[in-house]
Amino acid sequence: MKKFNFSAIALVLAGSLMLSSCIGSFSLFNKYEKWQCNMSKSKILNGIVGLVLQPICAPVCAVVDALVLNTIEFWSGSNPMASNTQKVKGQDGTMYAVKTTRNGYKITSSTGEVTVLKHDAKTDTWSITQNGQTRDFLRFKADGTIETVLQNGDVLTVSVDEQGLRQVQEAVLAETYYAMR
């Protein structure tokens, strides 16, 4: 009878736990690739740097993603390298930090004011929370229309097309005009 090498079997079993057969988002590799392609305005310089760093960085990023980060993402639901906060400049010039959450967005202004947009999957409704007050502002209806709640509390049901967009724009502009008078 042949002897089994139990340490090799244990290593294979431990490795199989790491490779949970999930594809994952490969966030580290994608961040490296994005940085490498956009590090300068010169495509030639980006290509040269890519050729120099590719043999070192790309395999390391791919292995770390495949063995560690994607496994963490599979079991926890979030990848530690996934950037879920972006800086956005508003029309008024104010900088906002927009963080993607599990069911919406958390928007923080440079003054520290926080606005939360949250989606309720059960009712297919979006709500907004500002200054401790929450109100629904958008609901997707089964018939393919959208029900939107304006600032003054009026409910407007529109189709999901350019005409519906125009109706909402007109309603918001009319509401803004009356508020300024």
C-alpha cells in the first residue's frame, strides 16, 4: 500500500479554500492598470513605463487579487481595495465626497454637510436624508413609469423617456420660480 503525503494534501485543501472559484473584481490589478494608462498625458511614456513595470507589477497584482482580495470579497461581500469614494466638483465649485454604499450613496460637502441617497429594493424607492429628515423622492412603478415627489410634496408620474424628463424639468423649474417670487 502506498503512503500518502498528508502535508501535500493539507496544502492542497488549504489552497482550495483560498481559490473559492469566484471571479471577483480584481480591484488591485484594475487600479494598477488605470494608473499605468493615465499616469501622464503621453501615451508613449505610459507605454514605456508599462513595458518596464509590467513583468513585475502585473503578475504581483493579479496573484494578490486572485488569492487574497477576491477571496475576501467573496466571503465578506466587499473588496478592501475597491475604491467606493470619489471627489466630485459641484456646479457651485464646492467639492463633494461621494461614497458608494451597499444600497445608495453618502454625499459629504466640503463644509461637512451630509446627504444620504438610499434605495429600498422592496418598494423600489429612492429616499433622501438631509439634516436628519428623510423623504421619498422617486419610486419605480410596475407599469414602467416613475413617480417622483417634488420639493413641495406634489407627486408627478412620468414615463421613462425624454418626454418624462422634460415634464420633471418643467415641474422643478416652475417650483423654483414660485419659490423665488
